[in-house]
Amino acid sequence: MTTSRRKFIKISALGLGGVAATTSAINMFGSNSYLNTLVKENVGEKFKITPTYCEVCFWKCAAWAYTNEDGEIKKIIGNEDDPHCHGRLCPRGTGGVGMYTDEDRLKTPLIRTTVNGEETFREASWDEALDLIASKFNGIKEKHGAESLALLKHGCPGWHFEHLYKSLGSDTIAEPAYAQCRGPRETGFALTFGSWVGSPEPTDIRDTKCLVLIGSHIGENMHNSQVQEMSDAIDNGATIITVDPRFSTAASKSKHWLAIKPSTDIALLLSWMHVLIKEELYDKEYVEKYGLGFNELKEYVRQFTPEWAYGITTIKPEEIRKTARAMGHAAPAAIVHPGRHVVWYGDDTQRERAIAILNGLLGSWGRRGGFYFKEKINVPNFPHPAYPEPKWGWKEIGENFPLAQMGITNELINASIPNKNNKYPIKAWMVAGTNLIKSIPDTIQLKKAMDALDFLVVIDTMPTDITGYADVILPECTYLERSDIVRSATNRQPSIAVRFAAVTPKYNSKPGAWIAKEIGERLGLSKYYNYKDFDEVIDWQLKELGTSKEEMAKIGVKRYPRKSGPMYLNEDETHQFGTASGKIEFYSQELKDLGFDPMPTYTAHPEPPQGFYRLNYGRSPMHTFSRTANNPNLNALKSENNLWVNPKVARILGLKTNQKVWLKNQDDIISNFSIKVRVTERIRWDSVYMVHGFGHDNKKLTRAYGKGIDDTKMISKIFVDPIMGGTGMRGNFVSILTENPHKNTEI
Ligand SMILES: Nc1nc2c(c(=O)[nH]1)N[C@H]1C(S)=C(S)[C@@H](COP(=O)(O)OP(=O)(O)OC[C@H]3O[C@@H](n4cnc5c(=O)[nH]c(N)nc54)[C@H](O)[C@@H]3O)O[C@H]1N2
Ligand SMILES: Nc1nc2c(c(=O)[nH]1)N[C@H]1C(S)=C(S)[C@@H](COP(=O)(O)OP(=O)(O)OC[C@H]3O[C@@H](n4cnc5c(=O)[nH]c(N)nc54)[C@H](O)[C@@H]3O)O[C@H]1N2
Ligand code: SF4
Ligand SMILES: [Mo]
């Protein structure tokens, strides 16, 4: 194949419409499957109820899928016993059935081909597609080593392909949930407390007296039990302090909304430390017992008065003092939330360090109403031989970022662009469950990398943007159509949840577990797949965990007693933290030794030039990233994003609500599509805001195509965190165009 082939294929595939809906949900009643244990009567209709957990986002709420006698999924409801949802799904989880019913789904394997000089996809059988992948992978492995095959993944399918990759001898693996999401907070908290925050976050929100949100927009960010706990905390009279340049839903529920100037949070955090220490509101006993470097910190933050911070953040000194006192009085039942999508300005690990240090001063780590000690149960791996040892992998590729703890997507992408000095050249990708075009900023670099690859396989459920660049597309069935890995998550109490197939896969789609095994066997890796099918693995794992498929089919979620000790610090003992010193490190020798600031420093970030506004983005409660834009149920609730514009800006530019505009960023990148304006006081005048995940390019997404603007396309400038490699994305500026810039061009 030539390199030019990896142009995005816009035209619909050959004969795509011709694939018949094959095995849709036949024989689901009356078969001897373990899935059919529960049948409930409901208004005269009989339902089969199957346990699952949601894949609409990564909170993974446990749920029940209700299937009627015609094999149609009628509804999905939350599992009462599940600590992630307590019986209630968010709007996206309820609408998850749309992932299954969406008629735009990928239906059969597709292979890139050229017809009359035009590139397109042709339908292929599974055998043909899998044989092609195996032969390409074998060829590349022989020539360049297994390490040169990269896996970019997210969500449950990732697990199956990770096993495939490790069996093959490649650890060249990364996911956007690290360098585009949580990475800096995991590094920042590990440096301070010796522990990752992890997911779900061990924030004891239900019992807190004071919750401080730094950007984190819970309520739009719909991570389920967290939203429920925040609502309980509000009912119980907790003080909510929200720091956000936008009047978010959380801000509207807060006692204090600090409308901070974007990018200046570190100054506020340092000033809060100053007040807590100066007014002796910090937890002295805790700091003395567990803190390391408090004296250095005290000396260091002496200069960061609220008056100093006011000049930077635009937050009045009195507000800074008042909010610091509120935290101090609530401590240790106070949480300065670590946030989740925290790749903002490139100094994000340091901002997260500042957040961690504040929690240390408040004595909230290991305390009721602060952070609890989480626990999970390990799901044993089905026995297989040891994986081969790769010569290099994600660690070496990310070696310039000394504290990266997972693969850095953007570094894997860079290593895929030919360069004779590259020690770790990547030649092919498998992309499973991630729409890189929307999830990775700096699309130009991404496209350069894809263009240079020898081979690109995409495994997805939908024809999202990334599929247009593939050589082979494999249609995975949706989470409702497959049995999958046993969910085990960190919570107050360990629990497991199962996902059993509620219906058989529609069209010619297959579960990721099956796809990975088929590829593995074709690559001569049968010894790593020493079972008939994935059901056998689940069966074995559940037995090891002291339960069974039969029991789990009835309960969906099983809780286990804690074994690691109490949820909170025992006041009579001295806890050893996981840091090098065993203490909470206010001063980090590790950072110092690596040449970084041992305590967080505030640095000024670029401001929008004249005529430009900072591009701010976030979540809608009805959508998850780009994955739900075409979902018939969720699209019906919200079909496009809007551009929030302050009335002052609207006046200057003469903009009205619902007017269509286009955007042009600081690098002259112009949005493909238009977006409707929403004039609102809820956004500062120096920024504009939109929900991420819209503006789809692929015409095959009939509902989502061309609706709204893709924020990622506008994020061409990234600010890479030198400590862990995250891509700061909030330093991009846009100007607003009122005339269609594409008037004379077709896109
Ligand atoms: N500009 C910008 N970029 C961002 C963010 C942002 O807010 N703005 N957010 C960042 C964050 S926090 C994160 S975590 C990442 C998320 O990044 P991604 O996980 O890449 O997000 P999605 O865009 O939802 O892409 C998911 C893809 O998986 C497919 N999919 C869904 N279910 C299945 C399944 O069961 N099997 C398979 N094989 N595929 C499936 C969907 O169709 C879709 O193509 O993005 C990051 N990137
Ligand atoms: N409905 C829904 N919920 C989701 C998801 C989803 O796709 N849909 N995705 C999930 C995932 S993977 C993640 S990572 C989380 C992300 O959710 P969060 O971690 O809550 O996201 P953030 O990007 O940190 O926060 C966005 C907020 O930051 C504000 N902000 C922007 N710039 C600044 C600044 O300089 N300072 C301050 N203080 N605030 C600023 C924005 O105005 C916005 O309100 O959401 C999760 N929950
Ligand atoms: S929070 Fe909502 S979308 Fe996410 S797993 Fe739970 S129900 Fe599904
Ligand atoms: Mo994320």
C-alpha cells in the first residue's frame, strides 16, 4: 500500500447498505444459557433481565438490561447494589441502548481499497480481514520487531487487545485517559501522598463539610455516584466552593463561586496555603505527624498574600480569606477535589501538587469527609505463560518525561513519524475504542503519523472519524451484545460487577474478546488463549472469586468485606505513606533531584491577543466525548453544541443567540462547520465555551455529521507537561467569524 492511501475516506463504502441484519436476538428465551435466569413480569410483558455495566463512560455503572420476548432491549436501569450508581443511571446510561439500536453502526469488516483511482472501503469476511491483519502484523514484527506495533486503546475493548499485544511482545501501549486526562493528578498526588487518586476517586463527598472544585464541573461531568454524593452533601449543608471562569452547574449550587481568570489557579492555591498557615487554620497535629518539608513550605508561601493573588487571579483578597477559612473550619472533613480532566496549561502536575499539598494542610487524606482509603479485589488472570519481554515500550518512548506512569499517546504518535534519530520507530497501530481524531489535540501531527504508518487497524462500534483513516475496520458489537471482563473497582468496599450479553450481536459485529483471540491464534499465540471462549474465562474467574455465573446473573454486583484495614487513619497509629519518605511530601526532593521545582510555582501563561478569546470546553450531562453524538436517544436530547459568549463580547461583535458563526484559531485553523451562539453571563468576557465531542466529519454518522464545532480541531497548540507528558489544551485562542469561510469551497 502506498502512503497516500491514508486519506480520510468520505464517500460511503461500497455496498455498505447491503449487509443484512443477521443474527439479531433470536433464541434468547428458552435456551439453556446462564443468562436467562431472571424473567420478570412487567405490565403484561415478560422481560429477560441481564446484568451488565455501562460503557457509555468509564464510571462503569452496573445495570440491568431488560429484553422483551422479541429480543428487543426495552430499557436499562441501574443496579441498586452498585456503589457506582446506587440504582440510578445518568441520562447517558439510560440512553445507552441507542448505541445498540443506532442504524449507522459499523456492520461488517471493511478493507481499504482503490477503485478507479478512488479510495474506498469494501466489505470483507471476518476471515479475510483477520488473515490480513495477521499477515501484516507478522511481516512488521519480523522486519521491525513486535515493539514497533502500537496499541492505542480506551475502555473495555482495550483490555482484550492489551493481552494480545503483551502476548505478542509489545508494550507499546497508551490511552488518552492518561496524557489527555488524569495523568498530572496521578503524578501530583503520588508525589505528595504516595498514592494515585485513581477511578472512581476516593473522595468522601457524602460526609464532607466543604468541597472545593477547581474547574471540576461535577453535574455536567456526570460521574454518577460522585454527582449523587455531591447532591447529598449539599442537602446536608456542606459548603461548596467552585473555582471556575464559567458559571457551571456546580457553581450554581455553590456558596462561593470564584470566577477566576483562566490559567491562574496555582496563584490562588498558593495564596490559600498562605492564609491557612498564617491564620493557623491548618491541621497542626496531622502536619506534624505526617508532613515532610512543612517549614520550607511555610517560608515559601509567606510571600503569596491574597493581595498578591488578587492581581493575578482577579479574585478579591477577602474572598480568598473567607474561602480559606471555610476550608480550615471544616477540616479535616474538607476536600479540594483533584479534578479529572486536568491537562490544562502544561504546569498541571504542579497545580495538582498544589491541590494535594492543600489537602495535606487540611489533614483530609485518610479522614472522614476527606479522602478515604480505597480498596478493590483483584480479579485473577486466567492462567497463561509469562509474556515475552519487549526490548522497549511505552516507558522508553516517554523517557523524556521522568514521572510518566503510563504510555503517553502523544509520544507514541511522535514516534510514528519517520525520523532517523528516532530510537523507537513505530510502524503500525491498532486503535480500539478511541476516536483519536477527537481525543488527541494537535491533529496535524496525528495525521502526519497516520500517513506514515505501514498499517492501521481500527476496532470500533461506529464509523467515527478515526475509522476513515484505517486500512482495516473491525466492527465490535456494543456492550449490550457481549459478555466481558469482570469489573473490579476501588471503592469504600470491594465489589465486582459482571457484564453478560443481553442480546446476540447485530449485523456481522463481534465481541472484542473474540476478535483478540482470533488474531492471537493467527499470530501463533494460542498458548495465551488456552480456553474455548471468553465465557470460560469469566466462569473460571467468578469461581476463583467465590461466586458463579449463576449467582452473578441474579445479583449483577457482589460486595466483599474490606481486608486492608479501616477506611480512615487510625489516630493511635502512625501511617506510612507510599512516598519515598513515608510522609506527606510538601517539599518534594524527588522533583528537585529531577531538576523541577520542589514546591509548586505560579507562572503566567499567554493571554488571548486582541480579537481572540480563550477556547474553553467541557462536558454536557447528555453526552460522552464524541461517542454519543450520533446515539439516537442522546442526539434527540442534544444534537449540537453551542458557543457560549459573554454579552459584552456579543455587543462588540454584534452577535445574537442562535446566530451561526465559525471559528478561526491562532494558527489560522478554521472550523469545518458552524456553531450557534448562546449569549450568556455565565462565561467570562475573555473566553468562549463549548461542549467537547461535536462537529463530526464522517458523513456515515447521519445524525451527528456537521453538527456543531469540534473543539479538538481548534486545539492546534499544546503545552506539554515536562514532568509526565500530558498535553495542556487550554491555551488556544479563537476569533469569531460571522461570514461562512467555506462559501466557495466544498468540505
Ligand atoms: N479537545 C478535547 N479533547 C479531549 C477531551 C476534551 O474534553 N476536549 N477529553 C479528554 C479526555 S478527559 C478523555 S478521557 C479522552 C477520551 O477519549 P476517547 O475515549 O477516544 O473518546 P471518544 O471520543 O468517546 O471515543 C471513543 C471511541 O470508542 C468507540 N466505542 C464506544 N464503545 C465502544 C466499544 O464497546 N467497543 C469499541 N471497540 N469501540 C467503542 C466510539 O464509537 C468512539 O469512536 O479524550 C480526551 N481528549
Ligand atoms: N456527561 C459527561 N460526564 C463526564 C464525561 C463526559 O464525556 N460526559 N467524561 C468523564 C471524564 S473521562 C472526565 S476526565 C471528566 C472531566 O470532568 P472534569 O474533571 O470536571 O473536567 P475539567 O476539564 O477539569 O473541568 C471543566 C471545567 O473547567 C473549567 N475551566 C476551564 N479553564 C479553567 C481554568 O483555567 N481554571 C479553572 N479553575 N477552571 C477552568 C471549565 O469552565 C469547565 O467548567 O468528566 C467525566 N464525566
Ligand atoms: S455515569 Fe452514566 S454514562 Fe457513565 S457509566 Fe454511569 S450510567 Fe453510564
Ligand atoms: Mo477523561
